[in-house]
Amino acid sequence: MKDEPPPVSRFAVREHLRRFTHASLQAFNRIRLPGPSVLPIAGAVVGLYAGLAAGIFSNLIGVIRGFAFNVVWLIDAVRNPGSRMLLSAWDMLITARWHLEYAIIGAPLAMGALVLARIIEPGGPRDEVKRRLRLLALLVLGALALYYPLVALTALNRVFGHAHNTTEVLAELPWWIFLLMPSLGGLVVGRLLRDYPDTHGHGLPEVIKAVKSNQELPGGFGLLKLVASAITIGSGGSAGREGPIVYGGAAFASTVGRTLGFSRRELAILLACGAGAGIAASFNAPIAGAVFAMEIILREFELRVFSPIILASVAGTLVGRGTVGTESMINRLGYQMVSGWEVICYVVLGLLCGLLAYAFVRLLHHSEDFFGGRGEGKLSTWLGQRTLSTRAGIGGLCAGVLAMLSPTVWGSGHDYINLAAIGHLSLIFLVTAFVVKLVATAITLGSGGSGGTFFPSALMGAMLGGAFGTIVHYLFPASTGPSGAYAIVGMGGAMAALTRGPLTGMMMLYELSGNHAIILPLMVTCTIASALCHYLIERKAPKQKTDAELLSTTPVSALMRELAPVPASMHLRPLMDQVITTESGTLPVLDGNGRLYGIVEVDQFREIWRDEGLYPVLVASDVARKVPLLSPDTDLAHALLLMDQEDVDALPVQGTPGSQTCGLLTRARVRRFLNSYHAGKQLIAHPVAPTEVTN
């Protein structure tokens, strides 16, 4: 009989556990979280908050719109607690998509990260690891704390939305609501944004500028932008949702990236994550949101930006389905190309969408100039002297008047896209709608209202496409599809033309329509529309100079720095102190007769600064290097040529007669001048939403 092994003692188990814990702690203490490794996690967290921002924005619009549409319901709900509407609200809360699995998965992960951050020993690079883990965990817990109350608010808002169809309500509203609500909305928005000029833009250009120039977006401005835009849209102003949500998501991403200590490059990627996740959550289109971030915001399709942007879009969409809704903005309808001849019709539609986007660009800029006092006539001058609240209120009043001509002006007007998609709108209605929506959006935004231009252009494209489709189907009924197909494709063509991003237009409408057969018309129309609008915009844009042209036409006086030259008799020690403390490390030197002689550079002290015996012996004229003198009228190209010939990085510039100062031109100043010019050139030439670029 074999002897059984002795039982493991309690002491041995405790010793093994102690060793395992010690080894685990050592492994934890070796953890590093450099930017590239933590960036996808940060992108996903940013996506969560972008989805929450989209939900908050959507609910704010619903509350404000419900106030105008459902005053009677509110009075009934207060007076009669057992009313049918309150019962409907309870049913909505029960059937809401709560997604408890988010808390079941997210809360333990966040708590585990907090525990891990506490276990890791402090000191050195580990402090940064602990801080990042703690911050990301707290952000996840904060997102969970906001998500479920927001789902409840979304369910209540659906009662408002489902109580009456928007198209039916607008047909029954009294005339004074059309005049009062947009005017009040404009007054309130003008007052909110009066002291914050950085928030007056449409949202998208500010994000692009921040990415290209490595700037930061304050998180508070993002929230203010969302509130102001919700008031504009909810009260009946003609504006879109995408610009504010892009700005809000990017502003939060900027705050997170700055707190986590990301580099400028990583911060730009995180800004794109916030912008793309906002689009994905608003439209329930994760692929389009990711493509938007890479094509429009970053202009990159590299592998290193894929993971954070895609994770952000996925996270934003998951949250958005609970806080915004899962319903598609466009009803899923099956369309097919009837014949190959129909491609010609979609080519023509692309040309029309390009012209529409260009007209929108021009009209919006003219509207901004007119309300800003830069237009012609006394009325423009008078408007420019008014406050922002007054101008925005007048713009809201104009939008309300136009809304009585076409209800598509009110808010985003997306309900009418579905009516155009099923062919329930007449040709007269479609033509009137896209013309009036064009004018109303330009007036709303140009006068000071807050909102985006992306979705209004989509609605205009749908109306234009529907009108075009009605005509071609009447002329060629056997070889063309119904007008609704052209309405959907026109929507994508207008988006692509406005942003000059054909991929974004294609993927957005492909996801919204859910129909593979529509991709071929979309590819034709979106490509032609964006190319035409790009050509028309660039045709009137100022031509950019090359480096050689810029250097040959810029005088030295434009970049030189004025300073007092060093006298020839200055001793070495004070001369060294003065040269070292200058910005360029170079000073001009006079000769014995008081005339400009040459320069002294910090590199000239490299061999002599240790020999203190030379300090009282040498003077400025002994160490100065004679170089050619520049005239203030000399062009930069010739100045750089002289620097190359003399093998120096700076040259003195002759001062005016009788002046105690002279000029100094450095190669570094010329380089900064060219870099700043190219940065501005990239912003101007960047193919992004020309209507979004404010004057």
C-alpha cells in the first residue's frame, strides 16, 4: 500500500499565496500605458460620452419642441394624473431599451481599474499609469450614471413625439406660433452666445481648425453650443443637428485628452473620435461616423487611427440607441435601378446637387455679411449695429414666415424626407421646399442662430432629388425608378457636395437606407456632386502662392526684428550675456565709426568662453563677423541667398538714418513665416464643408 502524500499545510498555502501576490504586484508595477496603447480605450470612452451628448441634445430639442406642440397635453397631464398620456409615458418607460448589460459589464471593469490603480506602487512612470487608470475608470462610471436617467428622459420625450405626427401638428398650428417661437428662440440664443464669440460658428469648421492647428476646444463651449443649437432647432429655426454634436463630442474629447496628457497628434485623433462618434450616435450609422472622422476631420486612412475611431463610433452608437432611439431616420424602402440608362439621370442629379451646394455656400456667406453689416445698403448697416440677440430674433422671425410657406423649414424637417422617399409629395411642394429651405437656413445661421448645415443640405437634396425624379419618371416611366429613389440619392449627393466628402455621403445614405442596390447611384451622384462643388468653390478662391513667389514678393522689413546694435567697444563678458539672452542668439555690431559692421553669434563663443583671461581683453569688434548688410526693401529670396553664401543664419538690416536701432533678419523667422502660411493654406484648401467656413 503506497503512502499518501502529506496534506498541504496552511502555512504552505499562505506562502504560495504571498508569492503569487508579490509576483502579481511586480507585474502590475511594470505596466506602462503609453499614448498609443491607451488611445483606443480613451477613444471608446469618448464615444460613450459622445453618445450621451447626442442623447442630451436630442432630448433638449424634444423638450423645446414639445413645449410648442403640446401645451394642451401638459395642462391635461397636470390636471388629470390618470390621463391617457401619463399612462402612455409609463408604458414607454417599461418598454425602453435600458440595456442593463452595460452596467453589468462596465461597472466591474471600472471598479477593477480603480482597484488596480490603487494596488500599483507609486513612483516614477507608474504615477502616470495610476492617474490614467483612475481617470478612465471614473469616466466609465460617470457615463453609466448618466445613461439610465437619460434613457428615462428619452422614453418620456417619445410620448411627446408619438402624441402627434410633426407633419400633422405643423399643419394645425396657429399662425402666431410660427412667428413667435422662432423669434423667441433667436433672442434667447443670441443672448446665450453674446459673450462667447468662439461659439458663433457652425461647429464643424472649429473642430477642423483645432485638429489642423493643434488647438484645444473648451468643454464648456461644447455644452453651450449644444444648448444654443437645441433652442434654435426646437423653437423652429432652420438648422441641423450634426454641427453642434460634432463640436460637443470633440470638445469633450479635447478635455479628456488634455487631462490624460496626450501628445498633440494623439489629441487630434481623439478629437476625430468625438466628432465621428457624435455623427454615429445621431444617425445610428457607425460606419458613416467612422468614415466622416477619417475623411472629413483627419483626412487620413492610416491603420493607427482606425482602432480608436472605430471603437468610438461603436461605443457612441450603442449608447445612442438607448438615448436617441433605434429607429432609422429614413424608412427602409426597397429600390432598384430599372435600367442602365438610368445612370445618365443620376449623373444629371449629381450636377444639380453640386450646383445646389454651391448656391448654399454663396447664399450663407452673403447672409452672414448682410446681418453682420458688411453688405450693401442701409438695412445691412442698421443690422450690423444691432446686438446679436436682435439679429438672431429677426432671423428667427424671417424663418417663421418662410415656415408658413413650407413646413420643411421648421427645425430639421426630416419627417418630410420620408414622405419624399415614398413619393407622397407633389412636384410643386418639392420645388418650393428646397428653395425655401435654402433661404431659411441661410437666414437662420447668418443672423446668429446656432446649428449645423449638414442635415439641412440633406433635406434640400432630398427635395431636389424628388422633384427631379418626378420629372424624369413622368418623361421615361419604363426606364426610370420612382421619384423616391432620386430623393434618397439626392440627399446623399447634397451631403457629399457640401462636405466635399463623397465617401461620407455614400456610406451615410447606404446605412440609412439599408439597401445595397442604391450604392451604385450613390457612387455616381456623390462623386460628381462633390467634384463639381469643389471646382466651383476653388475657381473663385484666391490662388495660393508658391514658396518662391512668396519669398520674392515679401520685403525684409516685413519680418525683421528691430533692436539696438552692440557698440564695438563692449567687452566680452557683457557681450556674451547679452547675446545668450536674445531670442535668436545673434546681435548686430557697430564698427569704430558707429556704422553697422556685422554680427556676433552665440556659436562664436564656443572656443573662448572658458578662458576668463580673455574677458577684459576682447571687445565686440574683435569677435564680430563682417557680413553683407541688407536693405529693408530687399526681398526674402535674395536675403536667404546671401545667408547661404555667407553660411550664417542671420543678417543685419540697415536702419533709417538717424535711428538708434537697426534690423535683424533670421532664418528661423523666415521658416516660421512659411510654416504659418502653409498652415493657413491647408485650412483654406481643406475640402470640408465650405458653408461651414465663416467669414
